[in-house]
Amino acid sequence: MTTAEYNSCADLYSDGVYRFILKNIKDKDTAQDIVQESYVRMWERVKEVSYEKARAYLFTTDDQTMRDHIRKNQRSSC
């Protein structure tokens, strides 16, 4: 994926990804952090992720990051 395609993904998918996480987390700041982390992870693998599969990659990464966040908070609150 090129830098232009990566930027296009940010424009196209960030709102949808954010709403997906916010719906589940119900905390705006945490949702923004999770979305940002997903875009960082995609940038780290920009050579491996194709533009056509970027949306699926982002939603999968967001879901995994959100689950990790929930597990971490459950452990720390016990």
C-alpha cells in the first residue's frame, strides 16, 4: 500500500471504525486511542496490507485491540 492509499484509508474508514469501537466501549477517549493504535499497526505493516483489504484489516485490528483493552481493564479492576 502506498502512502496515498494509507491516507485515503484514514479518510474513508476512520469514522466508521471509531463508531464501531465507541458503540462497544462507550468512552470517547478510549475509542480514539484504540482507533489510533489500529492505524499505527496498519502503518507498521503498510508494505504487507493491500489497499483492497485495508478496511477489513482495520476492523479486525480494532476489534482485537478493543478486546485486549477490555481484558486488561477486567484484570486491573479485580
